[in-house]
Amino acid sequence: MRFYIDDLPVIFPYDYVYPEQYRYMCGLKKSLDSKGHCMLEMPSGTGKTVSLLSLIIAYQQFYPGRRKLVYCSRTVPEIDKALEELKRLIAYRRKHGCEDKDFLGLGLTSRRNLCIHDRVSKERKGKVVDAKCRELTASWVRRKAQEEPEIELCGFFEKMAEVEPADLVPSGVYTMEDLMDYGRSAGYCPYYLSRRVIPLADVIIYSYHYMLDPKVAELVSKEFSRDSIIVFDEAHNIDSTCIDSLSIDLTNYTLRNSSVSVQKLADKVNEVKQQDSQRLQDEYQRLVDGLRDASQAREEDAVLSNPTLPDDVLTEAVPGNIRRAEHFVMFLKRFVEYLKARMRVMHVVAETTPSFLQHVREITYIERKPLRFCAERLA
């Protein structure tokens, strides 16, 4: 059926719209007009997903300057269900005369759910799939393969890397299964394909973590424009998702591996230092230049600030005492050894963040500021 909310023509893919659904869409349009925030509540089973999609897609297509819809859901089945609903809605709109030209909607999930590589896709654990995928697609592996052709690479990734994003996938709505089927037929990796066409998509449906987890958001969501329409489905789960995203479980096994990795990094830095000291100096200069560029971009409003980090973290420069490679490696070694010592306790200890940081400072002379930039410096 077709009806109007103010001047907006809405196509609804059912013969009847409930009064609650209509009021829901009116409230949603009001918040989109004002570019503000809203919190809407409807009982389960009352068709809130189709109401939300019908209104926002109508809004996208009717008003110039189509704003991207980023729909965040909780689980993979819920993501696929929303994609199915979107696919049905777009088919209904086209059947009833809406062109929806070049419309692209797709979902994004982990490698484990999208991998089609014969060997890697047989793994069941997500971390194993991630590791094996990186062994076939990492930039340094691909560079090495140019000199040593016997090194195995992922054919799906290599074929996709040769194609411009605009030519990767035809318009339409793709469920996870659709994306994998298309990847097999075209010879493209579905996971990296979805990542590459995110800037071109009208609707992206993915997990909360891609928006709320700073580590993941930096890779996936940082380029969304400020006027994107962001929807959190089942929003009462957001607090626990934020807690999970900003929490970590450390084990002795992890710390042992950390020590080995830091030592490998130290060896590599020493090797480079002996072979080509200028290379380390160039790396240091790139870091300093990158900080300057990032600061200018932020002042010009060219980057979307991460909503989960306070402004002072985003605007400050990486502290001087961890800018040079050798100093940073020594810093990491000290901190890992401190954590190992803290793990050697016979009883449960609970403390606040400030008291933990104070103890770190007293024992290792490590200040809180360099700790905040460890991830960026390591990257």
C-alpha cells in the first residue's frame, strides 16, 4: 500500500498498516527531519523492522542527497532477517513503480561467516579463520609472493583487488547467502568485497560491534558521513555491548605470547637499525607527519570523530617517549612484565582504574598517557 506522511510518499509492503506502525513512522520521520535522536519502543511481533525500513528507504529515495542507513543488530540471524526484509521491501517498491536506481544494500559480518576459500572456510573458530586469512592476504605476504611464487595467496582476494569498487557488485540487496553465492560465481572474496563497497552502499546492516567497538569502528565505520542515519535495533542491549567492547580478558598464555611477540619486534628493529638506520628515521618522520595531517583533518572537520573516545584522546599527539621504535619496544616489554607480576596472586583483587594506573606508575614509572596511544603506535 501507498500513503503519505506530510509530503513523503511511503510504500509499505503489506495491505494494511496498524495505527501503531503509522505513529512509529511519524515519530521516525520527525527525528530524521530534525537530524536529531529518538528512542522508539514497540512490542515484539508488531512489525517494527518493516516499518522502520519502509520509512527510511522512502526518505532516502524521495529527498535529494541520499543519506546512508547503517542498521546495527545484535546477532547474525537478526542481521540476515533484516536483509531479507529489506530485499522484500525493495522488490515490492520496484513492482509498484519505484525505480530505486543503483540501490545497494548488504550486510557485513566476520570472515568465519563469509569465507569461501576451500581450506580456510573449513575452520570453525573465528580466530583461526582470521589468522589463516591474514596468512593469505596480508600486504607483506603478497609482496613476498612476488619474489617467491610458491607462496600461497587467496585467489578470491587477488581477483577482487584488481577491480574498482564501483565495478565489484551489481546493484540490489544481498543477504549473506546471496553475497557468498555471488562471490563464488564472480570469483571474489565476499568478506573483503563487502568491506570495499561500504562507501557505495545505501544500506549497511551489521553488528553493534562495528559501530561501538573503537578497534573495529576504526577499520570499518570511520568514513561514514556525519549525516548518516544510524539505527540500533534492540537498543536495550547497547550497554552490555559497550562493556564487552571496552573490556579484555588477559591470561598467562596471552602474556607469554606477548613477550615472544615483543622480542621479535625488538629483534626486527635492531636488524633494521643495523642495516638501514635511515629507514627507522623515515618511519619516525612518517609518524610525526601523520599526526600533523590528522590534526589538520580534524580541524577541517574532514574526519568523523569516534564517539566512544573523548576529544582529548583524539586531538593529542602520540607522546614523545614512545615515538621512536626502540623506545616503544622497551616500553612494551616493561608493561608486559608488570602484567605478568600482577597475575601472580593467590586471591581475587578488585580495584578501580585510577588505582590500577597509580600502581603501574609507582612500579614501572609508566604514565597513563603513553598507555592510551599504544594501539595507535603499534599499528
